[in-house]
Amino acid sequence: MIKVLFLHPITDSIFGRQSIPIAYVSSMIKSLGHSCDIFDTTFYDTSILLDGNLQSGSEKLIKLKQFKDWSSSDLGFTKFEINIFKALQDKIDHYKPDIITFSLWGSHLHAEGEYYAFSNGLKLINKVDTKNAKIFVGGTIPSNNPEKILRNTKVDYIVKGETELVFKEIIENFREFDPTKIPNLNYLDKNNEFISNPLMPLIDPLDQLPDVNFDIYNPNSFKRPFHGKIVNMVDFELSRGCWYRCTFCLSPFQREKTYKKAKNFRREKSIEKIIREISSIKNRHNLDMIRFQDESFNSIKEDKLKDLSKDYKKYVDLPFIIEATINTSTKKRIDYLSDMGCINVGLGIESGSQFIRDKVIDKPKFTNDQAVETIKYYKKKNINVTVYNILGFPHETESHIKETIHLNHKAKPNHALISYFQPWDGTKLKDIAIKEGYLDDNKTLEEMTLGQQNNSSLKLGISDNLLSYYYDNFVYYVYLNKLIWPLIKFKEKFSFLENITRKLLSIVLKFNQKIIKIK
């Protein structure tokens, strides 16, 4: 029996979150009659991994009134006080794994989560004795520069691209392991030469994957906050891949560089498989909600969504959250989502500037008026709207930031989130930022990516202080009447009155947000 230890080095959240690739790979390994276990850092003090760099933005978003406050005591667990490296060493000594793996490729993973899964996984294995276990890693960041990673870390093998069927090959051939015969594998041979094996085709259809289960995770990891309450929720996918070319996103790298513009990059499960999988995990883990992590849920065809809506309501009937785009949010799709039980949609607006959207980040085309109309229609159908906005893009000016504020102010989404642009490894906009002098190529990955809720690492035409001002006060500008806006500047100008003014603004903000929810 082969033993596989998954590292789930989550530090960008103080509550649990699941890696869908880990769930699938672990399900597959067990179906083959082998053993797997997980080291989930959700339950440990991870401050030693952070080096003073905040990875979890939850606390800051609550402080900025972007998230509702909630109590971590309601999560049902307290973090172990044991040193995290000692805890991992104890796990390795006791379990004696043949393989240690982390940072597996997933089209649903946001860049920050994937980046930290890789960087924190490296920090963990560098501080422990991994014995004779072979180290396999995957994900977009290792796939971007595999030779550099293999030559400078303890990693033995990098799995490029989708991992599930590759791991099936690895497990079935591990006892007489010949890396030359394993597709997608990158490694250094006996002569220290870098080898990159050809990729197997994308998993298509997705129905050939075993039905997913999340049994490897501690049940407490399913508990997470939603609108101030703790609910049982898991991350799930019904599709993979995205057709869009957003320059700040990792998906174009996956599609164009790794899979050479594969025409079947976006794939969907059958309705039968979707219903069967969700029904099973709903009953198995007593779920309250589903978080669909599909990059563009509404890319599903309207007729299929109509049929899915009926079966989902009949056989599953769980409230759920999706991510979508303005251009795919047709009224028919929104109607079907409402019938199906969708209670929250995340929309990537990113910027209120048409110039930034079209010329800098290459978003799917939509106008500000379309965005406002779409947001209002979602709300009309009783679906809460979370809008994602980003500050600090190359070429961005204060005028562009004000356009973002005005768009959100006019649309009044239920939640307007703001973050700093991060030049993730593998993204087109990182290359542009370096080429045009916004980013110093000599910086380390850690210095380039300070965290979406921390700061910008770019040398912009806007001062850091001005960028921070709009970041800190974004929610006030979005939800308060324009007549009150002078108070926001007053608060910043007279620091000795800041606490009093902030409390006053917060009271007005809370009242306004209640009105927004009623509407």
C-alpha cells in the first residue's frame, strides 16, 4: 500500500477552505486501494509562516466594513498551540508517507490561495525531515518555472497541468517508478538534466473523474462565515477552464502557455454527475450551502442551466454562491439561478474605468450602465451581489479610481470588496508591469506579492498614501450619500477627530446597508 500525505498549508483564511484537486486526487487514491492523509494548517498557528506578511485578509475586511463581523469561537475549534513544524514532523514520523504533495493545479483556485499553497508548502518541507518520501508539487506557479524550482528546493517532481489522472499513473507505477513514462512530469534526471515530459490531454469529459468526496478533511474545516453567521459549506466545481483573457488572472497562462490554446479548455460535467456528487456530499457532511468555484459559472448554456436548475431544486435544494461575469449574466440565466436557489453572486468588475478594463486588464466587454443594470436585476431576483474591485493597476490614475467608486456607488451591490492588484507569477500583466517599469524584476516573489489586502508592490503614478486612502475608505464612498463624502476627507485631515468621525460614519453606513438589503 502506498501512502500519500497531502499538505494543505492554508494561511490566507482563519477558517477552513477545501482544495478541490486534493479532494479528487485523494478520492482516486482511495479508490485504487491506497492510503492518504492530510496535514491541514487550518488548525494550527501559522504565524511563523507569515514572516509578518498578512496573508489572511478577513480581519482587515471586517475592520473596513467590507465583511460582517463574526466570532471565531463559533467555528467549533481552537488552533493547536504546538509548533507547526514539530506537528508536521510528528505526522511524517507517525504516518511514514511514500509521497508528500501540495499545491495541486485547480482552475478554481484564486491566485492568492494557489500562490500561498505553494510558498507555504515549501516553507513547511524545508523545516522538516521528509525521510525518504518523494515530493511532488503542482499548480500554476511551479508550472511557470519548473526547472528553477527543481534546482533550488527539495521538490523532486513537478506535475504540470491537471493532476488527477497523472496521479493515477504515479500511484499505479510508484513501486517500480520510471519518471520517463509518467506524462506531465518535470524532473531532473540522473545527469542533473531538466526533463519535461509531454502533457496528457485535458480531462475531457470530466465525468470520467471518480465522484468527489471530502472525507479527507476534518468536518470543522467546512465551517465558515457567511454574512456574519457560521455555516457548513464546501467548495465545488461543475466546470473547468475559462475562455477570457484577463491579464491579471492565471487562467490565460493555464490555457495558452500550458495547454497551447486547447480548444476544449472549458469543460462541464453532465447534469447527472453534478446532482449525484452534490447530493452525496450534502448528506455525507450535513451541508448548509455550496460554494461553486467555477471561474465563470454563467458560461454554461442557458438551456443546460434551465435543466440543471430544475434537477438541482428537486434533488439537492441547497442555497449556493457562484462567481460570474457581467457579459454572461443574461436575464434568463439570472432567472434560472434564482429558481435554483442561488443566494449570492460574485461579479468581477475590477475597475469602473472603460480604459482600464479594455486596454489594461482585457476584461470581457461591458459598459458601466450594463454593470449597474445587471447588479440591480440580480438584487431584484433576491440574489445578493458581491462586487470585486481592484486598485493599483499599471496606468491607473486617481480619475480611474473615482470611476470605480462612482460605478459601485450607483449600482449599490450588497457587498463592494476592494483589493490591491498583485502581479502573480505567470500572469501577462506581471510581464507588462516589469517591461514598463512599474515592477522591479529583481524583487523576490514575496516582495512582489504583498497580499491583496496589504499593499501594492508597484511603482505607480499614484502615491502609496493616496492609494491607501481610497482603499481604506472605499466602502464609505460606495454606500454613503455624496453629501456626506466631505466627512470622509475631514476624518483623514484631522487625525485627532478620526475615531469620532469614523464611528459616526460607521453608524450611517450600517443604516444605509440595511436599506440596501431591504431593496
